[in-house]
Amino acid sequence: MADEMGQDHTDTADGLLRKLAAARGVSTSFRGWDGVEHPVAASTLQGVLAALGDSTGTTDELQSALREAELEAWHRLLPASVVSRKGREIHVAVHVPHGTGVSVWAVTEDGNRVDARQRDNWTEPREVHGVLKGQASFALPADLPLGWHTLYADAGGELAECTLVITPERLETTRRLTAERHWGLTAQLYSVRSSRSWGIGDFSDLVDLAAIAGKDGAGFVLVNPLHAGEPRPPIEDSPYLPTTRRFFNPLYIRVEDVPEYGYLDPESRAEIEKNAAVLHVANTADGLLDRNSSYGAKLRALELIFTVPRSPGRVRLFENFCAAEGKGLDDFALWCVLAERLAPSAPEWSDDAASPDTPYCDAVREEQADRLQFYRWMQWICDEQLATAQRTAKACGMAIGVVHDLAVGVKTVGADAWMLQGVLARGVTVGAPPDVFNQQGQNWTQPPWHPGRLAAAGYKPYRDMLRTVLRHAGGIRVDHILGLFRLWWIPEGAGPDQGTYVYYDHEALIGILALEAQRAGATVVGEDLGVFEPWVRDYLTERGILGTSILWFEHGASGPLSPEEYRQQCLTSVNTHDLPPTAGYLAGEHVTLRESLGLLLRPVEEERAQAAAEQEAVLALVRERGLLPESSGDVQRTVEALYAFTALTPSALLGVALVDAVGETRTQNQPGTDTEHPNWRIPLAGPEGPVLIDDLPRDGRFNSLVGIVREALKTSG
């Protein structure tokens, strides 16, 4: 690093800071959406490095941290973990006191031992904290099976072990999408209600939605994240800001579908029916969704049902579920009980209840054993009702079925932040840098995985989360899959534009995602929108991960892409939940809303002019294909033409937004806002008012759009 006079500043504080950042996988500059390279402020680097565990206050501390970073691998006999691909020879570097003999072997998950062969290694020994250490190289054969194995080493009696994961070269489930294309509904489940809902869409509504779409030839139904929120009201509205990503939200339970409901005493049943009747009225009301009322009523009902004795068969099924979920479920139930008793700011969270294994928590487990069992039981009910949804989807003809959405992260004061604090970074949150739609950047207020600690944990917390989400899923959509490559970290107290990218071991994270999806027989869709490095999409394609294309965002150097230029290995749709429904987008509602919220960084007239020009460029392509008359001002016809246009692409999956199918115009979520807009609280409605699932089979707009997509796909296929 040299200035214009040629003087080297590598050993200055700033030079050392940037060198340390590079060693830790922290970007010292980034290319923004404007195409300009932006340097990262020293204060940002210091905050991010502190979250990674480095002290950077003085030159001595920087030099010490840099030495530790350079010698990190030499401190351990084995790597923190090893992730490789099936069919490739696995190379492992081990570090031992110089001259010490060492042997290395693997034990596969089914118990077979495989010895590693030592290879020549001419790396010079290095002194590590006063001990001269050497590096030895070993190789394991390329025919190790897929799965989670354990790697062992013995160096003169010093034993070490680490996780060894063999992942697919390419996700095999993607191959089935090369011969046949599928369309599917995309929906925010909480907003999609029936006459039997308790004011909020639920798992039984998902069953009915899948049945209706399956009858119309859909291959899948994609829903919002169904992760768990707070254990009692008030609860978070955003499905993308859960307390945990491993467990599900009891808000979605259909109370009447719990088998024990039928064995309630008459008085309890009458009470539940009375509360349900009150909430049934909300299904056709024009107001915003009220999660708190719905969840409060469901909790009271579920508490009554929980007291009903279960049959021996159901007792055994519940026991099996609890045993399979193990400590993760136990700790989540404990957190729920604690969160009922303690406010998020209560001092106990940083003292007596600082972790799941304190004496205080042990006492709570014993004193509140029945309440913990209630929270375990609700997760079992969620699991059963989700299994019914996927089973119904497949039985009704869907090739894929229910596709779950995986949020980027969790709340800073939620269950995962408490249970998994050892593998999450503190003092930072994740978000996104400024872009064309969010010109001030975004802070999602979520703690990120700590790259080193997650690897040291053998990626098991990540694996456990994926397994739960995938258990009753035909597919998974990974929100902001670019975060498995790099995440925008924002130091505590800084603005969303004052962050920087931190890089992850994408080979491990994508590989494990592919492994768990393959074992579940699931398709994976990565939401790969936003600012990304050009090679990332190629890498995802290589690994069998589908990408995401949104009609309005697909541009090349000369303008909007022609349909033939779209990716085959992709889910293509007209819009996304972060934009207004297509009818609203065509009317410029996204500009109007952002102006009203003060989110624009340039005059509104310029924004409107650019939005109109971008829309016209796309519509011109649609007209060229004969899908829309020149003079058509019919909004519904325009929406249908846009969807017919997506059918001309080679994309394996086509998403049909339910809001577009019923004529909705309101924005479900405005990124960059919290209370300024009623995000995630808009019920499904059309021009004439609320639309229920019961109405869909007879809804003219719904049947028209679905019919056009089905026929267009058939013709283009």
C-alpha cells in the first residue's frame, strides 16, 4: 500500500487494519449498485473485526491480531471442519510439533473406518507460541459416501477430531426440472384466509390452496417463511424477522384439526367455538391483519386441548418427535418459557439466564416441566399439519409441492440468538448496501453467523435448521442466497450504508444446503437478486441451485432481456413481495409509497419518469411478441400478458403471485421501513374487497390468469 510519493504504508495503523481485514475475509472496499468502487471506513472495519474477535485499538494489537490470523490453522491439529464434494479426493493439512508422527482416518456416518494416506509436504516448520510446528498432508479417497462423517488424527497420543461433510457435486433433484417445466402459486400464507380461518391464514388454508392450485395443474406453492415468532403476544409481524429459523410458528395451527380437539369436554369446546366465531368475522373485514388477537385466542384454545389425554399411539409419536429433535427442541421450549416470564431487556438474560445451561435455567426446566412440554407439543402439531399440507399437495398432482422460504436471519433478542450465541457474531447486524430501490441501504437487525465459530461447530446448527425446514417440503427458497457467499455487516450504531461485506465459505454452506436438500428430495431456489459478483450465479448453476428472475429486473447492456435470454435453471416471476402487486406497480405505487415515506434520494419527478421508461421498455417487448395490443389500457389484460411473456422463457419454474391473480394493488412490504408502513399486515383482497380461499375456484380473475399461464406454458413447452 503506497501513496503517490511511493512511500509504503503497510505498517501504519490503517495499513495493518486493512491487511487484517483482508486476512479475515472482510472487504476493505466494495462495488456499489452505481458501479463505483467505495472504500470502507476504518471505523467500520474496526467494528466488524471486533465482532470477529480481534482487538484493533493500537498498532501492537493490530500486529498481534494479524500474527494470530496468519497462524490460525497452525494452532489446531486438524482443521475446524472439512467439507468436500463426492467424487473428489480430499486433502487435509494437519499441524503437529515438528518431528512428531501422525495418523489420520475418517469414520463414516454408518461406522466404516477409512484411513488417509500421507502425502509429501515441503512446507517449512513455523514457531507457534514457542513451539516449532510442522505441517503434514493427508489424502482421503474420492469414493467416500455422501453424508456427515468424522475425521480423526493421532499425533503421538494427542487426539483430535472434526466434522467431515461430503456433499453432492450437483443437487440431483434439479435434473427432474430439465424435462418438464412447472408453474406455481406464490403467496403470503398469513394473508390468505378462508371462512374457517381465525383471522390469519393457517396450515389448513395451505392444504386447500395446494389442492386448488394442484387441480389447476400447478407444480408447487411457495409460501413466506413459517419460522416461529414470540411465544405470546405481542408478536412480530414480519415473517422475515423470526426468533428462530429452526422451528415453526404455532400462529399457523388450525385448532380444529388437532385430533384431541374432538375429545374436549363440552364446556371447553364451546369456549373455543365462541372465540373462533369472533375471529371468523375478521376474515372478511377490510382492516389490517391482527396477529396478536388471532394468536392469543389460539394459545388459549391450544392450552385447553393440550390437557386432553392422548391415545397410546399418539403418545408414542410425540415421544419420537421430541427424541428426534433433541436438545434443540428442549432449549427452544425453555426459551419460550423464559420469554413468557422475562421482558427482552430483563437483566436475567445477561446473568442468571445468560445461556441454556445455567443453574437458573436448570431450575426453570424442573419447575416448569409441563409448560416446556406444551411448547414441545405445539411444535409437534405444527409438524403434523405441515406433513398434511405436503402430502395433500403431492396427492393433488403437484410435482414439487410446498416450497418453504428460509429467512436470512433472526432477531437479536430471539431464541436462536440465545441458543446459538456461540456461533453468532455480536456487535453487528446484517443488511444491504444502498441500491436503486433502497437508496439509503437496509439494516435487517439480525446477527450473522460467525464464519469461524460456525465451522468449528462442524456446521451442525446450520444443518439442523435446514433439516427441520426441509422435513415436509418439496422445495426451499433461500432468501438472499448471496448471504451464503458474503453478508453486509453493519457495526452497532452505524447506518446501513456504513457496513462492509464479510465473506463466508460458500463451498461449505452451499454444499451442505445441496446435501440436505438432496436427502429430503427437495428443489432449492436461491433468491440471487441485488448486487453480486458475476461468478456467483455460475457457481449456483454448477451446484444445481436454481436462481430467481424478476421480470422488471432482468436487463442486459441494451435493455430488458428477451425471453430467450432468461436462465433455464431459474424461478421466473413478474414481481416480488418487496414490490407492489403488478397492477400497483404499473400504476407507479412503488414510487408514490417511497416518496411518502421519505425514501427517495432524488426528485420524485425523476423517479416517476425512470419508472415509466423502464416499464415501457418491458411492455414494448411484450407487444412485439403479440401478447398485448398497442392501445390496450386494460390492467388485467396487461398483467396476463406479462405472465404469458414469462412462459416464453426457458425457465424451469414460473411463479404466479396470488395477489396478481386476484387484482390486489397494495404493497405487502416496503424495504427500509418498520412502523412507517403496515408491512406484512395486508390481507389478500381484490378490487371488490377481501378474497377468501373459498372464493378462488369461482374467481374470474384467478381462473383467467391461471388459465393463461397454464396454456402459455403448454404451448411454449
